[in-house]
Amino acid sequence: MTEPVDAAGGLNARRSTPRWLVVAVAALAAVFVVVLFFVIGRHLPWFDDARSVEPTSTPTASATPDASPTLTPAATPTETATSLIGPAAAGVHPWNELRGGECLDPFGTPWDETFTVVDCAAPHAAQLISRVSLNPDPAAVYPGEAAITAQLNLACTAPTVLDFAAAGAYPDVQWQASYPVSDAQWAAGQREYSCFITRSSGEQLTGSLQVPPAA
């Protein structure tokens, strides 16, 4: 007696499971696994902590204050220490009476207590080309010597205060400056720096090297 043969010619071949049934079983298994993990996950400690974290707004940049205060507002070479415009008259003056533009002879150092003002048409040892208020606000804190000196090179050689065409006649022009060097001077009202032009050779200047201030 011969063995039964199916339609495809195989011996004792079983009828194949319908494909839709396989897909349905797999889908149900996947849903069951997801639900199982969700239920287990709700009982883990990190789940509640994660839910309690609320999204924050977009981060904004924050500035960290510099360790040393800067000059506020920044000094501009055209500012004057007093409301008086123009150089002081010829003669001996205390340092705080100079306004900028004075030609000086003799000249010791920028820190002298008094200066002798002379006619700029005559030979002279130095010229005060600018005297500038650092910060007129009485409540302003002393910015520190380093913060002040860091700006002096640009301030004392700015084209708005130093006449480069006139200075070009001398190969050894140099600048020197005085400024408040301590909290005590600042608190006493010494808020200005003064820019002086001299020659490194010690030779004299003739004529003014200051750019006339705007009227």
C-alpha cells in the first residue's frame, strides 16, 4: 500500500499555517512585551524622578564679571577734566589747574606738583596734550592701576589728541602720563589722567603737537 502524497508531491506534508495568523500572533506578543516593560518600569525608582523634571527654557548667555573692574564709561581723548577750554595762561600753575594743551618748560616728571606754562612758539621741554576724566561719578569705585594703564597708550596717542603731522618732525617723540595710583587718591577726587609729550633725547620741542579740541 502506497503512502499518501500531498498535492505538492511531498510525503506526509503538513498543511502550512496561514500567514495572517503568524503575523497576528507576533503582533500580540510585541504588544504584550511593551505593556510588560511599561508596568515594570513604573515601579523602578528612576521613573518618578524622570517625570518630575520639567523642561527649562532656552539657556541664555551669562557674563562673568571680570576680576578687575574696567573704566566706566570708557575715557575718550576729547573729554576735559574741567569745564574750562583751552590751555592755562603762561606762568606757574598747580598740576590740577592745567587743562590740556599747555607747553611746559622746564619739565621734570608727569607727577610734579607744579608746572611752568610757556608760549608754545618758544622751545619747550614738554606739552600736556590732554587731561581726561576717567569717571566723574562720585560713587564709582577705583578701577585699579592696571585697568588705567592698559588704556593709556591708545589714549595718549589717539589721532584726536596728538597731531601726527607735527610730531613727525621729531624722530624721538614719546608720551608719558600721570593718573590716580591708589584708592585714596581716587576717593580724594583725583579722577583724571594727563598725557604729556616729550622727546626721549631730552631735546626741546617747538610749536604745539596737540590737535585743537573741538569747540
